[in-house]
Amino acid sequence: MKYVTFIRLWAIVAWITVVACSRPQESKDVAEEKNREKFENKTDERDAQFVVETANSLHTLIALADVAIERNSPRTSNAAMAVKPDFQSLLSEVEVFATSQVITLPDEATESDVIHVRALLDENPGKFDEKWCTEIREENKHLIGEIESYGAATNDLNLKTWLNSALPQVRAVQDKIVDLENAISEL
């Protein structure tokens, strides 16, 4: 009897181990791990971490734009098609910067971000536009705050230069989003 219980317990532990080990790592986690291995200097590692976070935020913003396009609500769909190229352009700039600094970036938004963004598709049609505007405005506002604060704190001149050039673009997108939000609230 004890032998059978032991075998069952061992099989359960083995199964849990296999399931846990077979789960693919998040792209962001892989990038962070590779960057930790590459950079011995804590300052460089912090800069790399910031670039990874920025890329992840841009992937999330692009996913938000994709959700609005998929939902096909006239106002948000048009706004999403207007801002998505801006986010893609900024992501391309981040990728160029990361390549020049040998920083590994995530290929996509984190799973939790994607789940959160995709949950907007479940919103009722009357609330979708308003909820989407709030989500994308807040995510973009967060990105602006991160760029401003890290731009003031970093000593890396290349990173500071890129942040100073990207900030007006991100703010211009924020203005577009706020204009759309105001138009929706007037209806």
C-alpha cells in the first residue's frame, strides 16, 4: 500500500515538474535574463532594463491599437490606425538603439499585458470606446513619465539623446488620444 502511494506521489511530482519546465518563458523575461548576463556594470544593466521596459510598453500600446482595429468601432478604429504607426516607429527606434548597445529586447508584450488588453474585446459596445481611450491614454501617459524621469536620471548620453528625441513623438500621440477622448465624451 505504501509503495503504491509512493509511486503515485512520485508520478504527480514528475508530472508537475514536466509541466512547469515545459512552459515557455516570457519574451521579456528572456531579454532581462540575457541582459543581466551581458552587463557587469549595474548602471548599464539598469539602462538595459529601462530599454526593455520601454519596448514592452510600446508592444502593449501596439496591442491596444490592434484591439481597437479588431473591434472595428469607427472612432477608436480610426484613432488606432492613426497612432499605431507612431508606436511602431518608436519601437523601431528602440530596436535600433538596443542593437547599437547590444541590448536584448522582448519580441512581444507580456502575457499578462496581452490578456488585459484582449479583455477590452469583452466590453459592451457602448463602453468600449471610452474604456479603450482611458487604457491607451494611461499606458501612453505612463510611458511619457518613464521617459521623462529616466531621461533626467541616466548618465548615458546616447540613451539621453534618444529619449529627448522620442519624448515629443510620444507627447504628440498623447495629444491625439486626448482629442479623441474629448470627442467621445462630448457625444
